[in-house]
Amino acid sequence: MTDHRLLEAKLESLFAYMTGDHKGRWGMDIEQWDWVPGVGIVSIMAYGKRTGSEPVIRYVREWAERNKEKAGGAKVINAMAPFAVFPELYRLTREERYLKQSEEIVRWMMNEAPRTREGALEHTVTESVQFREQAWADTVYMAVLLIARHAGLTGDRAAAAEALRQTMLHLRLLQEPETGVLFHGWNCEAGDHMSAVRWTRANAWIALAVPEIVEEIGGLVDIPEELHGRYAALAKGLLSYRAAGGLWHTVLDRPDFYKESSGSAGIACGFVKAARIGLVDPSYAASALLTVEGLLPLIRANGEVAGVSGGTPVMESAEAYNRIKTYPTLYGQGLTMQLLTEALAIE
């Protein structure tokens, strides 16, 4: 059993490092409005909410206030990630601006955001590059999670139905029937998975997002058996690829590649969330503790998480994923923070 005092100390160090002055560092500058700080701020909110820490929650509120002029400046799918804290901020403060902007962004995604020919949200980014007609696993966490949270807050059945539709589309397009795990992306024009790499962090985005999406929308729409079956197959497949020390290699089926922290944390955290709502057997939550033990030595004394791969588009080969440099990032910090926060509740 992991020592809760150790987890709490590590969480405090993660928070301190994330909220320090990292101006100008792409992976660690939280004063931006994009997916990297988005995952960071969503994770900080999850930590504050679980522990009831007023200073942590206050930080999220102050961050939202400081960055409100940047919100919505770039309407692309990856830049939707920070908005996922708005439904919770509205619950806490009842400030209408959070509800209003959440509604505006969700409507944009439902009615205007680019889609592939299958109807999946096209993966768009703030960088000057286009991924036309491509569906990526990342989108489920960066965008669909917000739609689900807004639906759960407001009781919006249309938004709930869209969250479910996008989740199922991404699972159908990306899941490999033989193994249950996911490819990183799908090219709708070519009708293929491009390099067809089973990238670990891609699997983490969906493994982590789906349980929360189901929890948020379960009272508004019927969750199909297909989703249960696909998630169970995903979890089983992922567990089969985990290395002895509790982590996953940066490409699931390449044990000769380096082990990667952020994807490992995201997958294990997803297991805990999924077990809590009955998507998988309770043993998956207990199994996540091995990943916790594997990650703890990678959290340095200053709170920096080591072994986190940098930002990664769909690469041209499996080997290219292994060449991605590792360095500290807010998503690596955040996914580790989310796992340790969930581990506090494991019996």
C-alpha cells in the first residue's frame, strides 16, 4: 500500500513546480491558452477538488481570470482543453461568465468545428499546420471531455448525445480489433491509420477521458454495450503491454523503446476512474498502484516529472516516436498529478 503522506508530499511538489515561473518554456509555461496548459490546469482543478484545498482551487480561479482575454482566441480543437475547468468553476462560483463561455465553445464544436467525412471532430491545432480529415485520439480528451462536462452541468441532452457520438466514432476509427488498443490517428481521405503506431499517450487520452465522459452523460443518454465492450478490450490490451516496473514504453508494443511517464500515468489513472464506475473490474484500480510505484522515483525533489515525451503529432514510423525528446511538460506533470490524486482514494 502506497503511503498517503508520501503521495500528498509529492502532489504538493508537483503543484509547486507547475505553478512556478516557467515563462517562455513551451512545455511548462502555464500562462497560455492551449492544450499543454489546458491539461495542466484541468489536473490542478482535479487535485484541488479531490483534496478540498482552497489555495489550489483559488489558483485555478485566478489563472482563469488572468488568462480570460486569451480564452477562445484560437478556435481549434487542441485549444479547447482549458475550457474543461469552466463547468466546475461555475459550480463553485455561480459566475455566469463561466457558464456562458462554456456554452459558446460547446456550440461552436457541435455546429461549426471542422469534421471528417465520418463526422469525427477534425484534429486542429494552433500551430501553422493542418491535419485535414484526420481524427486523433487526443481530441477525446482535449475537446469531447468539455462537451460531456457541459452536458453534465446543464442537463443538455443534445450535448450529451454529441459527446457519446464523438467518443464512439473515435473508438471505432482508432481501435485495433486484434489487440483492443488504439492507433494514434486515422486519415479519412486515405482510409488508413497512417503509420499505424500504437502510441502510448494516444491510448492514455482515451483511457482517461472515457470514464469521466460516461460518468457525466450517463444520466442523460443510454451508454451502449458497445462502449463497455470496447473499453474493456482497451483496458485488457493495455494491461498486457505494461512493463514489469509498472510503466508502458512510449510505443506499446516496442519494449526496446524508452518508458514514458505521461502516457503511463494517464492509462493507470483511467483504470482507477473506470473501475470506480464499473467500466472495468475493480482489480484494475489496484493494478494502478504498480504504476504509481514506478512513477514516484521519477518525480524529482523539485517536483519535476522526468521521462515525459514532448509534443507528438502522428509520426511517420514507430522509430520516429522513440526519437521524440523527453523534457518537463505541464501535461506530464498533470497526468502524474491526476494519478496520484486518484491513488489517495484506492483502498
